[in-house]
Amino acid sequence: MADERNNEIEETKIQGVSGPITGWLDGHTILVGLMAYPIRHTMSPTMHNNAFAKLGLNGAYLCFEIDNEKLPGAIDAIRTLDMRGSNVSMPNKKKVIPYLDKLDKTSQMCDAVNTIVNEHGVLTGYTTDGMGWLRALKKDGQDVKGKVITLAGAGGAATPIAVTASLEGAKEIRIFNLDDDKWAQAVKNVETINKETDCVASVHHLEDKEDFKKSIAESDIYCDATSVGMNPLQDQTLVEDPSWFHEDMVVSDTVYAPRKTKLMEVAEKAGVKHIYNGIGMMIEQGAAAFKLWTGKEMPTDYIQEIMD
Ligand code: NAD
């Protein structure tokens, strides 16, 4: 169960507000939220509230410390308070599904939701993480259509990347995972993609380094969506030898802290021209949710400046 929220109002430094607040946070303000536990580390309020302010939209984004136990009441509150919607994160991404009225195709295939949209009391679940990854690549002129992708991982980040890439026309996705608690999800992702899309998916053991090396050599895109590269595995990378990469491929790490991972250093040594960290994915998944709630494009260049 989540800790009792300390509901005393803390002192904070509100940047950019020097006079009385008018036209913002008034009787018309529409609320969106984030329901997760733990939650205090999140950058989402910074992203969305700055986007509302920049576009002059009367919206506010607030975080709610919601675990599985509080989830049913929290979802009811979306309807009761006429919230525009909410993000959901762990531990609620799968648990939320029975409380929603509809799911988009990506959420059905991922069996998870990260964004809820409230249309007059009808709640629809979406999954924007994979679209975020794709939009970040597209913004830099890269596309997955007709491409061969080697993807490491089958967890909360990797699953929507695989599903979205398959729905957006990737030719082949080879999913590599350790024989750990996410192996079954890797198998499930491959079955779902092969059943629902024209993309050819296959599952491989990450322990088989020769197979992994060969797959990367044959790929247009290598994406690491594992926990390797972030704390506490910050000094590690699944690919240590630059010769595994070729210059014309895309190398994408979903990690955004640190901004430059070991994997990115290896890719740089290999002369890879298109190397990405996870910050673009993080901002663009927010932008995709923002569009669903507001119908407007998030000013992502401005948001990126704030986040960097
Ligand atoms: P998760 O726990 O759901 O999945 C973790 C994955 O990493 C699994 O596939 C697991 O098998 C694999 N893994 C764990 N330890 C490993 C190791 N030592 N060697 C090889 N594989 C290992 O976690 P998640 O939420 O999917 O997060 C995975 C990564 O994605 C993290 O690095 C996180 O920073 C990143 N992420 C990025 C964004 C973004 O918007 N950029 C969003 C979510 C997660």
C-alpha cells in the first residue's frame, strides 16, 4: 500500500510566475493526472504543465500516489471529477485494464495502458511509449517501415516499442531477452506480432552472443530497451565491441539517465551516424498523450530545452 500522502503544503519555488496568477488554475481548469507508485521522481508534470502554459491552455497536470489498492477509486475519480484523463505507470499499467471501457489496438496487443482519455465518462486506454520511440526517430528522419530491427528487452518499454514498430510497417523484429522473468513476455510479444501484423517477429536468447552479434550485423536498427545502462547497471552495455555495429544503422538506447550511455559510446566508436538516447522517447510519449487529451501538438523543442 502507498504511504499516506503528506498533504501539508510545502514551500516551493515556482519559476516564471512573478505576479498574480490570472487565467490559469481558475474555475475552468481541466485536470489530467498521473497515477503510479512510486511517483515523486517523475518529470511528467514539468513536461505537461510547461506545454499547457506555452500553448495558453487552461489545463493542469498533477501526480497522484496510487497503488493497485487505490486504483479502482482513482479511476472512478476520473469520471466523477470530469478529468480529461490520466497517465498510468507502474504498478498499474496492466491492472487498470478491467476498469476501462475501451482499449486502442496497441494497448490490446501490449496488454498494458499508459494513457487514459475520458470522453464524457467513457474511458479509453492507449499506450504511447512505442509511439514516443517512433516519433523521436521520425523527428530525425528515421523510419521503421521495411526495416529489420534487433530489439533487446521485453519489459514495459520494449513491449510497446515492438508492437508499435510492427504496426508501423517494420519488416522484421528479432527480440532478444535473458531467460529471466520477462522471457515469457518476449515469447508472447512475438506470438502477438506474428498473429496481428505483417511483420515477422522472432524470439532469441540474449545469452547466445553469436546469434545476437549476427542479428545486429543484419539489422537496420538496434534498440536496447533493457535496464542495462541505467543505475545500478550504469557502467554496462550489452554490446561492448564496436565492430558489431555498422555505420549506417540506427542505435537507440531507451535510457535517458545518464544522457550518454556506455552503449552510445560504443556506437560512437563504431562511427554509427544515428545514435539516440531515451530522452526523445520520453518527451514524445508525453507529446502523444498530450495530443490525445488536447488535440494539440506539444511544443517538444521547447520542452526538450527545459528537460536538458
Ligand atoms: P522492465 O523491468 O519492465 O524490463 C526490464 C528489461 O530489461 C527486461 O527485458 C529484462 O529481461 C531486461 N534486463 C534486466 N536486467 C538485464 C541484464 N542484466 N541484462 C540484460 N537484460 C536485462 O523495465 P522497463 O520499464 O521496460 O525499463 C527498461 C529500460 O527502458 C530502462 O532502461 C528504462 O530507463 C527505459 N525506459 C525508457 C523510457 C523512455 O521514455 N525513454 C520509458 C520507460 C523505460
